[in-house]
Amino acid sequence: MENLVLQAIGNSKVEKINKIKRNKEFLKKLIGDLQQVYTLYVSNRDGEDSTTYHIKKQSNYLNTIFFTADENGCRFRTKILGYRTNLGWLTDKYDTCKGDDNFMSVDNRMGCHGHVEVLINFTDVSANLMDIIKDIARILDHEKVSKRF
């Protein structure tokens, strides 16, 4: 027997739910693959129009890394502290990544230390998916997330 609730809510909502489920399954696989290399503490929360994986670098830390799946695709979010000399590639490569004034300043003689708000949008069929995954790994390495050996 078909699901009566899905029949009642209509095809467009069912399509939206199925897109979110597909993107959630993709993120679940990606995070599982990351967990084979990194020690991550993961929890998941479903919302009305999306699902978000909250990740801690250590068991007693706050959630600082987030993967979100919605009907439009997936997002990787975090905020990191660093120097423009070693993290400038993020703001140069992804127009969704924003550095604060200290980070972006070229006049700062102390090395442009500041925060970068990282937001990387992708889907399971993005042409540059492997490059995005490599960049996520670079960010995890920069954040000194423990590796599994």
C-alpha cells in the first residue's frame, strides 16, 4: 500500500522531499568517507526544509563544521581563523567564502590574520566535485582535525 501521507501532500512536495533525501544520502556517504580519514564527531538534525550534519573536531568541543542538504544541493560551512597567505585561496576560489576586514586587508603588516566564513555549495553531480572534496580536506587539515591511522 502506498504511503497515504505522501499521496495527500501532493507531487511537488513529494519531489522536494525526495530531493532532500537524495542530497542527505550523498552527504551521509561523503561524511562516512571523511570519517575513514578523520576523527569526526557527527550528529544530524532534520529541519522543515533541510537536514544538517553538525560536526565537532573533538568530543568535548562545540559544533564548528556543518554540512547541510536541501532540495537545491549541499553546503559545507565553517568559520576558520588564519592568515591570508595560507587561506587566501578560499576567498579567491569561492565567491561564497568571505574574509573579515583584518583577513582581507592588504595594508595589514602583521600578516592579515583574521577569520574566513567558509561556504561551499555543491551537488553530487558538480563538475568539480573531487576538487571541492579536496578543498574540504585541506580545510580539515588546516583546522588540525585528528586523522585516523
